[in-house]
Amino acid sequence: MHECCGSRGGSKPGLLLIDIQEGFRAPVWGTRNNPNFEKNVRSLLAHWRSQRWPVIHVQHLSTDEKSPLRPGEDGARFMDFAEPYPSEPIFTKHVNSAFIGTDLEVRLKESHVHDLVIVGLTTDHCVSTSARMAANLGFNVRVVNDATATFERKGPSGEIFMADLVHQIALASLNEEFAQLVTTHELTNEPSKTRAQRTPG
């Protein structure tokens, strides 16, 4: 264990923003949970930028011709509050994991970013997949539970699972196995008390 927001060999924690795009405002997704998602991501971004810590953006460009996130559509754009600064790298992906089809892993390791703090959309899909893979690749991972969100899901028999239930179960599956769960308040107000944890493999 070591300090979440301290250094390891001069490294700084990276804030990885997953798929915070206009297309997720489309009604096709159904009801979303966590109305404080936008506010919390904005707070984390402001904190990271003020500390001059790495901020990394991931953009999903869907290959599904019906998706609001397909290339060339307004939905592929980043939401205004999460618009990247010119100095902040953007990695585009076509699948759930931010590490597949991108050089994200290489770029992070070249930059000596060993600690990743993950926020974004959606908790049970791309956030979860990216967090799991990051942990398997050897990164120390924290997922900010109040700076992620998801939508209601339909089960195989047509039953509807409420968005907050899906969110909480996805986080519970990550907790202590692939990531440490933290809150926006912990990271922005008490960074020295928030610790990273490498789960034994």
C-alpha cells in the first residue's frame, strides 16, 4: 500500500475519464442513476488540474450504426463539463475496455503513471471493464463511486433492473478484487488519507 495521491518513483495519480460523451444523454438508454455525476466529475477535474496531475480522456466511437456514440455524430462529442484541455491526451476505443485497440497501457507506463482513478460512464460496462483490465495489467486502481453512473438494464426475461441497483452491484463486484472504491470528497478534501491497494493476484 502507498499514498493514493502521493508519488511512487516520482509518479502522480492519473484521472481516467471514461466515455463522458453527449450520446449518453440520449433517451434510448433509459433512466440513469446518480444525478450528482456531473458535479462530482467537475470537482475531480478541477482538483486534478489544480494539482497538475495527469488527466486522461477515453472516447468511445461505436461501430454500431444505430448508436448515439458513432463517429461523426454529435453524441460522440465530450460533454461540455468534461471537455479535454489541449494538453490532455484522448484515447479512442471501439470496445468496452480502454486498453483494447489503444496504446493507453504503454503511454501510462512511459509516463510513470501507476495509480489510476477512474470515473465515467457506464459503471457496469466500460468503467468496470477498464478497471478490471487495469488491475490485471498491474495498475493500482480506484473507482470513484459517486463519479460514475449507469442506466437501467433489461434482463433476459424482460425484467427491468433499476439503474442504481445495477450501479451498486457493479461496484460491489469491483470492490477489493479489482479496485478500491472511493468518493469524490475523499479525493478532493483528504487526498493524503486515501490509499491505493494492490490486490494480490
